[in-house]
Amino acid sequence: ARKNQAMKKRTNPETSASGAKKHRREKEDEDEEVGCSNSAIEDGAVSEDQCLPLEDELTFSDTSVALRMMRAQFPRIDQASVPPFILQSQLYSSVNDRTQVDRELECLRREKVVRVFKLNTGQDDHAIIFLDDYLHQVDRIVKRMEEKKQSDLEIFKWFKGHVLDSKLEPSIGHHELCSLLSLGGKVKDAHISLLINAGLLARQLIDPDMYWFTIPSIGKLWKGLLQGRNELLSLIKRKRHKEMFLAELEKKRLRFSPLDVRFHIRDLIGSGHLKTVQTTSGLIVRISRD
């Protein structure tokens, strides 16, 4: 009888399932903890083994410094040839004066240091990319098309030299687009189609005669951007007081976004979904009540 009881104890399905669930939870908790190895530190800002806690570099003195630091810390994203981009909401979280951000960002845009793109996320999201990074991406697209013996590639030269160089706004009308492209040569419908298929232009839904300038391949990240926001907010909402220490939060790894936690924290603070509270024990990130 004792032998049978021991056998039952060892093979009890409820006990086995409970143990398996507990092991999975422990494993998930371990997997969630990461350092800043997901950040690509470039431009000599800091090396990966010297990555500063987010609390020590959450705010900056001006927009240009914030942009360059966030560009350097843009997460490595496998299978996505997207240049580093910064959300405008992230700038609002990093520079205390929003009016200053808008003014300095406008200056950088007019000086052709950066370009601003409207993202098709269904929200008022704008991405900022350094112009050099964007032009390099256009060059990579052309190189791939050359390898495939694609024709009409001169349109990309016209696009870079005449359109991007003179049209700095996030959108452009069909007539103005054709007028600027014609400075390079005779424009055909196939040329416009080529720019759209390459991911450099997208027709506006409200007005088909207007185009948005777009970031090629960024569509792969829209879902991750939206899911990452929801996942991070859900994580904090599950806490007792709907708050976490920033130092603890930034070590978490999101399961549904290729963008790292730092990226999403800055975005959610700048968009007003999260707020920070300084305590004697460190900076707390809290769900906004309003």
C-alpha cells in the first residue's frame, strides 16, 4: 500500500502540472531580466559594458544632445533594415520644455540635419531620423535593385537630389512631386510607382493626390511599437500601486516588441501615459491617473 501511495505521489498530474507551471514562471522571470545589451551604443557615447542606468540619462539639456544619445542607444533589431529613429514623444520625455523641443527640432529639420516622418500607427506618432541615415538607406535600396537588374533607377537620384533636398515637410502633393522630379528628367508613372514600392512614399487615404514621405521597412515595427506600449503598461498596472522603480523596470524584456524597454519607457513618459516620481530610494515610474 505504501508503495502504491508513493507511486501515486510521484505521478500525481496536479502536482506535476503545478511544478511545471512554477518552473515556467521562474524561467519567464529569469528571461525578462536583461541589462542594456540590447542597446547599440555608437558614436563613442558609452560602450556596452559602461551603459548608464536610464535614471542617470533620462533628461538632457537640449534636443540635439537627446537625439544623438537616443540614436546611439537605438536597439539592435534583427531582420529589419530600419535606420535608428527617435519618436517625438521620446524627446518630450527627455527635454523638460516641450516648446524648446518643438523649436529646436524645427531648426534641425530646416538645417537638413534630420527628417520628420508621420507614422501610420493610427495615433499621432512622428519619427525622427538623421538625414544621413535616411540617405544611406535609400542607397541600400538602390543597390539591391541594381543587383536585380531593375530599370528606371535614375528616379532615386532625382528623388534624393531634388525632392528630399528641397521638400522638408512630412508630405508632398502629386503635382509638386512631379515638378521637382522633372528637374532630373522626364517623369513617368512607373517612376512614382517605383518610389512607392520601395517604401519611400505612401498615398494619403484622405487625399490620394497627396503622399507621405515614409521610412522603408518600418511597417515591420508598427505592430511591435503598439504591442510593446500595451505590454509595458499592463506590466506596471499589475503592480500593487501601479508603479515600479525605474531601475527595476528597465531590466525587463518585452515579449511582443523588438524595441527595448528603454525605448518604450521614454515614449510612454513623453506621451503622458506614465509619469516619474523622485523618491529617496530612487525614481519611480507610475501610471498617470489623469
